[in-house]
Amino acid sequence: MVEAARRGLFAARSGELLEAHPPSAVLTSMPGIEVRTAARILIDVGGGSATVATYG
């Protein structure tokens, strides 16, 4: 029971942190990309707006 509550808290906080990044709206608008995958992409790419701009 405690573990489920911790997972829920982690998921909520992860979503809040993800929303703080401008590229998150673009990432989560793509089919199949949800909070967890978008966060992983930002971690791997770097998440900076300058980094994302170089790909566009």
C-alpha cells in the first residue's frame, strides 16, 4: 500500500517537472509519448531549448 502511494506521488511530481520544460508540450503531443517517455527523451537529449532548437 505504501509503495503504491509513493509511485503515485512520484508520477505526479514527474508530471509537474516535465511541464516546466517548453519542449514537453511538443513531446507529449506525439502519439505514444506520455510523461515517462517524454521525461526519458529530455534526459537523453538534454532538455535545453537550445538543444531542441538545433534539431528543428
